[in-house]
Amino acid sequence: MAQTPKNIAIIGSGLVGSLLAIYLRKLGHSVTVFDRRPDIRTIKFSGRSINLAMSNRGWRSLQKVGLEGKIKEIGIPLDKRAMHVNDKPVYFQKYGKEGEAIWSISRGILNKRMIDLAEAEGTEFRFNEKVWDVDLPEAKIYTGETEKSEWKEYQYDIIFGCDGAFSRVRHKMQRRSRFDYSQDFIDVGYKELTIPANEDGTHKLDKNSFHIWPRGAFMLIAMPNIDGSFTCTLFLPFEGNVSFESIKTEEDARAFFKEYFPNVRKEIENLTKDFFQNPTSAMVTMKCYPWTYWNKVALVGDSAHAIVPFYGQGMNAGFEDIYVLQELMEKYGDDWESIFSEYQKQRKPNADAIAELSYRNFVEMSSKTADPKFLLQKKIEKHFAAKHPEKWIPVYSRVTFSDRPYAEALAIGDQQEKIMKEVMKLPNIDDKWDSKEVEDKILRLLKDSK
Amino acid sequence: MAQTPKNIAIIGSGLVGSLLAIYLRKLGHSVTVFDRRPDIRTIKFSGRSINLAMSNRGWRSLQKVGLEGKIKEIGIPLDKRAMHVNDKPVYFQKYGKEGEAIWSISRGILNKRMIDLAEAEGTEFRFNEKVWDVDLPEAKIYTGETEKSEWKEYQYDIIFGCDGAFSRVRHKMQRRSRFDYSQDFIDVGYKELTIPANEDGTHKLDKNSFHIWPRGAFMLIAMPNIDGSFTCTLFLPFEGNVSFESIKTEEDARAFFKEYFPNVRKEIENLTKDFFQNPTSAMVTMKCYPWTYWNKVALVGDSAHAIVPFYGQGMNAGFEDIYVLQELMEKYGDDWESIFSEYQKQRKPNADAIAELSYRNFVEMSSKTADPKFLLQKKIEKHFAAKHPEKWIPVYSRVTFSDRPYAEALAIGDQQEKIMKEVMKLPNIDDKWDSKEVEDKILRLLKDSK
């Protein structure tokens, strides 16, 4: 159903804001994007965010507006994990089936490219313009130098809040009655570090792998960039025995890297320099409801559902919001009230599901990867899935390589977990984990759970 | 341990703010209380809050500063519930043992009295002065006409945020990293209604009872005032079949009261008038952490832990915060860092526990009071508690008539619930609920759970 062109403001020129601008321009709307920060294309990127892993949902949303090819140019496909476990040679774990991969993309480069593309579609960008207040029922926004300076008033038909986890638009909605909201920080922080390219511009580690150094309560990961470097992220508790708090001097940092990450020892000077230069960031799960105000205002992406990054789905979930919005615009045309109300009803359970899955992955990574029972269970699941790929699709694949709802992946994952709990109770499971008996047991439990 | 006098600001002149002022004055501190609203002693009370039920924890906190007697003057003891169940004569349920009662007190009258008392102790009150910003590390506050007007700056040694569920002080803390926060509204709203006194000033219903008209998804309660009137609170879903939304006209309201509350039919005109005159309010559970900032700022009462009112513990919990603060001030003297850090550590689990208990009471009232299984369980518990009062103290008594931690009441309540679940599984429990067999079973389960 065609839409009457509207005058639309988007707050936030990040990935979600600029993709939404492209979608709305293609539908014929006027679009102005406000951002309190300067144009990211004009500044050196701060490096304060984990590299992105674009997967199925992200690609589908880009494809819809013909951008998949342009973005693949700046990404590197990763078809496997490279596990750097202490005292073992590096080993690899395929992510999915042949041809399935996640893509490593630098957030900064992607954001610049997306803004270029949105501009080419006719979006107006107003950088360095800070939105301080939003009149929700009237769809007005107020901008100015500071919270207390003179403000400029803008009138729109519709406002989208794409201004991230600390959204000003949501902040305004939050002050209304009956607005549910929560923010929960985890006790682990992160810091970005860099492994530079070889002198000839090649990568120092396998380029098509997502590198992980799991160390129990903390871990290091690395994702390749197209310039030959790797962006590493160190996840480490804020406080405690081995923590951001406990590493005070360059000597401490060097000793830390040397002890726990011996196979990156050549990089220690770089890592140590970065450690003290780069900020330590916190991670939060943010949930809220409702996401929309009447037919006037809607939150999209992190402003509606910020999640911890351990499933690599933050941006993918935000892009999928836009995909769903577009489906509903096609369905409901000018009935923005129905578009917004359906949008939040459809997306909220899925946003909650990926928040839960991401948090569980954090718990799993920090406390279970050393548990032999857990590792055995994973081994049995993998063994069974290989034999019965149509009967046992792992949750990771459902989240990463499909576009079925996150809520469905969570529900099926819980069902699989229940089955595995029964399986793990079998006597001598350690010895017979790959036996016919175990296989039959799983098959029977699967049948019973239908 | 004596304390060096400090210059202290309290934001909020409500019950918690004024009691805290009295405590701090008695310890020799200078105290200024800011409130954005006018002096409650100069205005007709808005009536926008449930009447209070002062119980053990509240009284203990008043006693400590010698105020118990002065406040009992304006309260009425309620030693029982009066249940107005449809098609049954009114019946009464004793709250506790002989002499145990909760006290009905009008929030407005109590607040006026508390401000008088705080002023008599030498507290400075600055009404109509709106705090817009707080500098947490410097303990400065900024006040002014509007958020955008010229602001006045005040410097203090310590700031207490006693500014309720929508606290400005907490709002400032919330913008810091690693501050956990949640607000969850329930789908039921409330409205205050009044039953006036008889012409001779006496009460129209039994004066020493807490009156309840349970109706499944909604209910009416009434608490006596010293002027002979009753303050009623109607709890009703916002939306749905019988809801605030569905009652649109005076005719609707009259029909509603007539159908569901036949024994207050003489009051229908009054109730109907109030229904359209008084606001409908929402109820929220608000949690956050941390509650303090270094040795500079602390949240006390609803600003730190707002709860739904179904246990009658909101004010009692806030007063208990103050009692605990005072104990810690005695212990740690001028070491305000330890006072604040111990305060939040001690109180947080208890605040979470009373939030949970209050929410459960809401669920119980709205969905379980009609369930015969639930009523039978309650009957068995009561029967057993009467026979073994030292072995089975109901959660309600632990919360209301003791000063043991809320968290303990919750834990023991969960244990009792587990035991009762087993008991309810006994075959033919309906017939033998008061048998020796059931009694012995409970005794055995109690012993096993030690």
C-alpha cells in the first residue's frame, strides 16, 4: 500500500538511523537526521565499540534496499571460530553449514558508508545539533547548544528515536506514567585493543576466523579489518582478582598479557599502550515498553532494546526492526497508528528473547566454558546435530543464519536444553556419549516434546 | 560514636524527608529541606494517596526519637480485617495476637504533623524551591523556577534524596554508568473515594477494622479517619471488561457500585462524584542500585525502592531505612563512606524482599482469593499456626508485627509455601485438612527443612 509522503525526523545518525533514512527515502518521505555528534565522516573514529558481526538478519535488511553488495565490499566473511585455548594448538569450529558465515565489519567504516548512501538518497543530515526535548503528542523536537540555552523548535509528522542505549527520545517517554523500563549492567567491562597488520598489509592471524581466547572469567576476542589489522576486545571484570581495577601499571598489563595470552606475546607493547589509551566501557541490557507514542513517535534499535554483545546481534536486531517496519508500512499504508502498534507488539518479544540469549551467552562464556559436563553436553549436541541436521538446528544457527523470530529460537533452545538435561542424567554418559542408545534417547525425547 | 556537625540538605519534605530531618537535627547537624511543592500545611490535601497503615517498623522508628505518642494521637488502631464478601454477612479476621494492630493514619495529617515537629527541632524548610540538578561528587544542588531559568547553587556536605518514586536525585545518579534501574507498572490503577462521617461524627462502618471488598480482578478497601470518615481506595484494571476505561458515565459508575458493592449503596452518590473528580493513579515497583554516591549522596525511602501498596509497607520501609542509618551513624561516627556503603548493602536485599512480597500480595488478591484450593491452604496454615504459634509465624506477622529483616520473612515464607505444596498433594486433603495426619505431616516437613 502506497504511503502519503510525510515529513520525518530521525534522531541519531548511527547504523540504524541511517539505514532507516534510506528505507524512508525510498518510500518517498522527507527525512532529516539529527545527531548531537559531528559528522563521523570528518573525524578519526574513536574506536569505542566492538567490531560488528553482520549476519543473516542484517544482510536481509540491506538486501531489501539493494545495499548488500556495497557493504560486502567493506567486510570479511568469517566461517569459523579460532579457539586459542591455553596449552593447546589453535583449533577451529565451523559456524554453520558450507557457505554460512558472519561478516566482520568495522563500525566506523560501515557508519560512514551508510551516511554516504543515505545522503545519496536525499536525506538531510544535521550534525552537531543536539536534541534536548521532544514534544511527543505534537511531534516537535527542540535543539540547542546546551540544555539551558535558547532552543530551536522543529515540527514533524513523525519522529524516530534511533539514538541508542541512552536515547533522549526514550528518556522523554520514560517520564510518562505506565512506561516500563529497566537497565541492568553486568560486572564485566570491555576495552578495544588493536593488533596491527604485517608490514606487507596481510593479517597476523587467520583472516577468516573469529578469534577467541577464553579464560574463564575473562576473554579476548579478535576480528579482522580490511586493512590487515585486527580489532581485539578484552572482556574483563571491573573489580576482583584479575580485573580492570587490578591492572594499574604498564608492568601489570604486560604481565597480564604474557601470562594469559602467550600466543599474542609479540603484540604486547601495542596491547599495553592501547590498554591505557582506550576507555573501559560498561555493558548494559536495556528494556522498555511501549516503544511508540500513538502515530507520532517510535523507538528503533538500541534505544528500544540495548543488549550485551555476546551474541553479535545488536545491530542485526536493529536492522530487523527496520525490515519489519517496512513490511508493516506496506501492509497498513497511511495508518501509522496500526504500523506502530503492530511493530511494537511484533518486535518486543523478539527483542526480549535476543536480550536473554545474549545474556546467557555471557554467563556461558564466563562460567561454563571450563565445566567438563557442559563441554560434554555441547559435544553430544554437535554429534547428534551432525547426524540429524533437520531434527536439531542449534540455537546459534537459528539466531545467526535464519530469519525466524528470536523468540522461536529461544523457545526451541529451551526445549533442547530440557532434552539434554535428561540425556546428561544417563549413567556413564561420559563413556557412551556417541552411542546408539544416546541417539535413540534424544530421538525419543524430541518426539515426546512435539 | 559522636558525629561532627555537617551541613545537610534533604530533597523532599514528605514523611521520610521530615523524619530524617528530625533524626539528623537530634544528632546536631544543620538541616535544610527543599521541596518543589508548596508547604502542605497551607493547602487542602489533594487526596491522591492511599491512607497509611503504620505498623511495627514505622512505630519503632518514631519511638527512637520520642514521637510515637504524638503520632498515635492522630491514628486509629485496626486489629482486624472486615471482609465484605458478596452474599455473605461481613466477617472479621484478626491481624495478629492480642494487642497487635496496624494504625490507620491520613498521609496528609501525618505529613503536616511531621513537618511541624521537624521545624520545632530547628530544621529549615524551603518550600516551592525546585531542585533541577545535583552535582554528586561536589554535593551541590541547583534550584530555580524552571529547568531553563537562572539557577541558584547551594553547597552542602551531604545530600539525601527523599524525593519519592520519581526522584530527581536518583534521576541524576541514573545517568552514571553501571547504575542498575527498573520501573515496572502494574495494569491496575487506583482512585481514592470517601465515605463521609455520620452526622454525629461517628464512623459508618466498624472503626477498628481494615475494610475489604474483594472482587477478584478488582477490590475496594476502606480505612477510618479520626474525623469519622473513611478513605476508600478502589483498585481496578486500567483496561478490560470492568475497568477504569469501561466506566465512562455517572450512570456506568452508579451501576458499577450497585452491582459489586451492594452494602455501600447508601454512599453511591458520593462515590460516583469522587470517581469523576479524583485522579486515577498508576502503581509502580521501582528498584535501583547503588543507592549512594561515595560519602556525599544517599537515597532514602521511595526514591530508592518504590513498591506497590498491597502490603501496607511503603512508609514503614522508608522509616526503617532511617532507623538503620541512625544505627550506622552511631557505629561509624564521621566515617560517612562506611555509613553509606553499609546502609545500601544492608537495606537493598530487604527492599527487594518487600517489593517482591508486595507484588505477590497484589497477584494473590487479584487472582487467587477466589480459588478454593488457595482458601483451603490458608485455612490449614491458620489452623496449624493456632496450634503451634511458635512453629508457624505467618509471613504477614513477620512483616507487620516484627522488626526482623524483610528478606528473612520472604525466605521463611517461601519455605512455608514449599511445605504447604506438599501438604496440598495429600489425597482427600479437603476432608482431612484439620486431621492429626496433616498436622504431623507439617511438623515432619518443618523438621526436615531445618
